[in-house]
Amino acid sequence: MSDDFSLSGTSGRSGVTLNLFRGCLVATLPADLSGDTLALFRHDLLDQLAKARAKRVVFDCAGLELLDPEEFQALGKVAAMAGLLGASVILAGLRPGIVASLITMGEDCGKLRGALNLDDALQMLEDAAASPPVDEPKDMDTVSDVPKDDPNTTGGDHVG
């Protein structure tokens, strides 16, 4: 089965188009994000994310004319839920006026990542997937380059 467009079409309930493209689930958001649309979108996206086993998600926001703080917070929560399922999420195509308004109103963008458009978002996710994983910092109490029984590392306890 090919990664390109193996899942395609409009979600029956939310009206959000979900496509699997290059291993990435792309959710094209409609111009109007009412509360009901967002609730159904959350359910549909998480369901399709689990079925497709995608590790990357793009919320294509290019069609949004307006995005109020409550809708933005709801999208952030959906992104966090997708993250808990192991997916990286990027918001693509937010209009500059929407971004400026949200930041001016004091909205916390937290861990959300953005891209100018869908192509940039897909490239960011592909680049991140191709990068080697970063090692987690190690606890210095449990890591030592020198064996504990080496008498030269006891800090003067050993007279030699």
C-alpha cells in the first residue's frame, strides 16, 4: 500500500478533509470552526490517526478566515492529544492577521509549531523524521567514564 493518498476524503461528521500524504495525515480545516465542528474533528482525527498509524499531522489552516481564542485553544488541545498518540503536529497556513491577533490577545502558543504553508509543513516534518534522534541527557549520578574501584578517582583518599 502506498503512503500517498491511501486515506482520502471528507470526514462524514466534522466536514474536515483528512488525507494521508507521504506518511503524514493532513487535516484541511473548513472556513468555519464552530464548537460542534471542532468536537467532531477531534474525534475523527484521533480515530484516523490511530487507524493510519501516522506519526506526522498537519492542520492545514489556509482556509480559515477567522480563529478566535477558544477555537485556537481547542486546536491546541487536539494537537496535544495527537502528540500523546506519538504524532508531531504542525499548523500550516495561518494568516498573518490571525497570528497577530492571537498573540496580541495573549494566547499561549506553547509547544505548537507553525509553517507558512502546507509544503513547508510537510518539508519540516520530513526533515525532522530524517534527522537522527537526540540522546536524552543522562543522570550524572548513574554515569561514569571511570570505574568506581579506580584508586586514582577517589579524590585524595588513596595515598600512593
